[in-house]
Amino acid sequence: SVDCVADIDVSRAKATAERYGIPRTVSTVEEALEGSVIDFVDVCTPAFAHRDVVITAAQAGKHVVCEKPFALTGSDALEMTEACRQAGVKLMVAFRHRFTRWASIVRERMLRGDLGRPIIWREVLASSGPKMRYMFDRDKAGGFFMDFYVHHIDMGHYLFGESRSVLAVGGSLKAALPSPDTGTAVVTFEQGDQ
């Protein structure tokens, strides 16, 4: 069951709690974790706020599910991971595509060798982009590719293993955006396939 709703906008937290019959509302992560029966925290904040929430939850002894992108810098990612390790809590990045039925079927068949040796995996995604403008901001979400297409890069890792190198190019079709909104990436995996 859901223990509480935390939101800096208390009126929004209360409205959500009333709608779903959730007993508590708070305005900070610390308040949500105080004396609670929470087993894990799902960090759904924009990416620029992940670090502090993950570390706070870990220090409170709560397991953590963190939305993607996990962190905006490698140093933040290492600090978040280390905080969870030191606290002895589990940490998972919410790459939900891994849990779709098609992904598990394809992976299972690849591992069995039913599909031969995959050489090239091509994925094309066309979209007008997210409605939340902050997702295009490198400082808040890493930019559109990092925030949105990271699911597709993760799927490549899930199916083919770790990557060895990445060659990418991006550009902007909408001049007013603060980061590229279109691009191409070629990923070479450790076994040499792309």
C-alpha cells in the first residue's frame, strides 16, 4: 500500500492523497521517511533532483527505484551508488522496457541461439518529444536524448551486453530548444556487433 504523498506543493499532495485514499501528505522527502513503514522509494523527480533524493532514501535505510536517466554526471551516479551500497539497500534504475513481454522473449531466444548471431539491431523512433520542456534542458534532464532515448540504449545493453564504444551525432530541428532534438547513435557492443 502507499504510505504517503510527498510534494513541495502541499495542495497537490493533498488532492492526490484524497483521490487515492492515501493517509499522509508531506512536503519533503525527509518528512516522508520519518518513522514510516516505507520499504522502498521510487524516485520520480526530474533527473537533476535524483541525487539528493536517492542519497536521503538510502541513508534512511530504504531500497531505491530511480527513474531514468539515473544521474546527469558520472560523479553523481557513483555517489548515489556508493550511498546505497554503504546503507546496504538495493538500487534499481527503472528501465521498464526490459520487463515487457517482447523483450524477454527476444532475449531468451537470442541466448538460446534461435535467432542465429545478430549482427545489426536498428531501432527508429519518431516523436515530437515530451510535453515537459525541462526534458530538453541539459542541466535539468541531460537533454532529450539522455532523458528519452536512454530506454533504447538500455534495451541494446539488455539484448547484446555491454557497449564498447558509441558514435553519435545530434542536431536541432526546432531552433528554440536548448539541446539537440534529433540524432543518430551507433553503438558497438563488446562482442563486436552494432
